[in-house]
Amino acid sequence: MDVVAYWGARTGLFLAVVGALWLVGWRDMMAFLAAFVVAWLVSYLVLPGMRVKAQAQMDRWISRSEKGLRDADAEEDAEIGAADEAHPHESR
């Protein structure tokens, strides 16, 4: 949920900056790019706690998604080790 909240907060900042620039009279592609940069900078300054929580949640998701790969690697390593022990003098 931290990732979604952080994404929502950053999107809200972007939309607020776009709205402010629209009210000032910036109605072109530069306003969109300026809003993107300004919202990105402001979010890093204003939302450091949310960013850390979202990063920790993403790390947990990635670790969980890689668990199957780690298990498969361990199983393969065990099979290779068993094959090496059964035929120690054969070269590959």
C-alpha cells in the first residue's frame, strides 16, 4: 500500500503543478515538462518518508518474487553437487 500511496502523492503533486501552470497561462508542451520536473523535485524534498517506505515495500516484493529462482538455483546446485560426488574423476 505504501507504493500506491507514494505514487498517488506524486501524481497529485504533478497535477497540482500542471494546474498552477495552466492558470498562469502555460498551455504547451513546456508546461507539461516543467510540471514533471518541478513535481519530481518537490516530491523528493517533501515526501522522503513515503519514498523510504515505498522502497522497502518494493524490495520485499522483489525478494518474494525471486524466491522461486533462488530455490530452483539451490536445487540445481544440489543436483550438480550430487553428480560430481558420484563421478569425481570425470571431467566436463
